[in-house]
Amino acid sequence: MPERHPNAKVAGYECLRCGAGYPADHRIDSTGCGICRADAPSNLEVVYTAESLARRTMPTLSVDGGLAAFADYLPVEACEMVSLGEGHTPLIRANGLGARLGIDDLQIKDESRNPTWSHKDRFSAVAVSFAKRQGHRFIATASSGNAGASLAAYAARAGLNCLVVTFEGAPGPVVDQIRRYGAVVVELADKTRRWPILAEGAARFGWFVTSPFQAPVVGSHPYGIEGYKTIAYEIVARQQGRVPDWVVVPAAYGDNLRGIWRGFCDLQAAGLTDRLPKMAAAEIHGSVRDSLARPGDALVTSRPRSPTQALSIGTVQGTFQSLVSVRRSGGVAEVVADAALWQAQADLARHEGIFGELSSMASIAAAGQLRQRGVIGPEESVVCIMTASGLKDIDQRPPRPTTRHTLAGGLDEVLRRLAAEFGTGFS
């Protein structure tokens, strides 16, 4: 078993539902708070020391990148950070797409610019840094793609061995990416066996497991979720201290959503901003949406309307961390169908030149629906989180794939093709 090294920045953990405190050396076992487990299972969150909180100033962007720039807000020191230059991704004003959706102030936070082309790098940078600090030599996760690719890359950077347990049918390009980083990938015919394997490995060998591996899911490792806070810091820094009215996030178990909300709360608590955004969870099956419609903290298990190609967010039950973040922000949860995802992907690529993974289009599709229903006002500012590159699931095909044309050759034939696509005006 690895040694446990005291962390001067961290006082311990706290249940985000009941507030119960846990010591800093508490072992994270994916079940969350022991007190709330039987009632409404909830995740634990990192609690910082008063001395650490007192050092916080307005976060600034780094030319070189890397989350070490935000070390005052994170549970690892800058000198301990395992980094591949993650974070500091662009916030892109989407005027063309915004006009189509009826949102005058629409911006895309493009997380595909991270080292492994997804937002998961923020999580992995902090989680792997903590694991290495604690003396772990082996790290593992259950993943349908992006989390596994990211963890494998950061494990390689840190000199750790990595296991990614996935399932048959996971996106081929991402599975291949994971293997290229040197991780062992296990593809299971029965996807329900992923978590028992990780749970037994953690119990028998002390594996550091970053993903959920117990049901009901409360969320991923609390240290990793801290990395997602930096998205909020960057949004505010890039807008000279301005907080958007809405932040729309693709949501499965809500790690990213919770981290971003926690980041905005950090800035307000430090007196660096005077308001908070409304958070919108973009879902496939509607667990958080249906849970918000009921009193109390219980999570509804949704019935899938149909199979989805948005594999990374196609969960039927959300988490308390999603529910409480949306509720406290005064936000909403919005359900989007695959057809809306494909349309959003096409529109974003065609009108803004940005190619996003299908699951990551949930934020854009949801923003359009919320604007159409009047939940988002025309004058309100909206930031959509695009979580990953479209190259991640490039092997998936839209319902109406683009026709490929093979021409015999000659400009006249090309001109006829241009006229069919664009009409006139190509000279």
C-alpha cells in the first residue's frame, strides 16, 4: 500500500449534502458520504485550510498553459503538478451560430484544445498529481473513451502504470489512443463487470481508481473534480472579471458541471466576483430534469427513450452533485435527442469552423432549445462547454452522411458540383 503524505493545503473532505466532515487521509471508495449513503448518496469534496484560502487572488491565464497557474485554488502545489500543458483553452465568440439560435452573446469554451483533446485532462492532471504525491504506482479507471485516454496520457507522463476497463463497442479511435499511451485496455463483453473488477482491485491491492466503481454513482474522485474548477476561472479571466448569465454543460454524472459551479463559487467566496451564473445540465435521458421537478434529494432513474450514440453522457441516473449544482444556481436540466446533437455538430462546424464530439454537442443543442422556449433570454450571455474533439468518435456516422463525389476531372465538372452545393457566387 502507498504511503500517505500530509497535505498542508487540505483540511479534509466534506459531504456536499449533509456537511459531515472526513479527515484528509480518508480513503475514497466511490461510495461518497457514509451518513447519506442510504438516503441520498452524495460525493465528498475537498476542504481547504484557512491558510490556503487566504492566499487566493484573481486567477490569471498562463502563456505556457498548465493548471499549475491555478495552484492556489487546487489541492496540489505547483511544483507537484503532473502537466502536459492542459487548460487555458480558448473562449470563442460564436456569432454565426448564435444568430441561428437567437442568442446574441454566445461563446464556446473549446476543451478540444487540451493535450488529449478533451476536458478530462483537467481532471487527470490533478488526480494523477495527487496519486503520485501519495506514492501510488498504479492507477485505473472505467471509461467509454475520453477519461481513459486522458488518464493513460497523464499516467505515462508521471511514470505510473495504468489500466482502463471499457466495453465492446467503445469508440475505436479513442480505444486506440489509450493503447498508444501504453495503458492496458480491457474490453468487456459484459459492461456491468467493469466496476466490480475495479472495486476488487482497490480492495485487494489499493488501486487508485479515479472513476466511479460503486452504485449508485456519486461522482468521480473528489481530487480530480477540483481540476474542472479551472474552467470557471478561465471564463472569468478571459472576460476581465465578467460572469456569464448561463453556463451550459453536457452532463452524465456531473463531475464537470459540479467542478465548474464550484469554481464560480470559489471566486465569489474570495470576493473576486459579485454574482454566479445559472447552470444548465444538458442530458440525454432526463434524470436530473425529472429529479428537479420533485421535492427532496432523491435521483430519478430515467427510462431511455431510444438508444443513443452519445455514449459518454448516456446515463439513466444522474447524481446529487448535478442536482444540487443546478438547483442552487437557479438553473435547469434540458434533455436533447441524438438528432439535435447531429444538427448542432453540423451547424458548429459549418458556421464556426469548430468540430466537436457528438456528446459535447449537448450543450449547444440544449442552449438552442432553452432559447426557443424562452428560458434563456435573447439578451443573456451564454457559454457552452464543448468537451471534446469530433475526431474522438469520427467512426460514428450521422443519419444522413455527406455524399462523397468522385469526379472524372476538369474544372467544368467541379463548377457544376460547386453550383449544386452553393448556388452561384463562387467566382
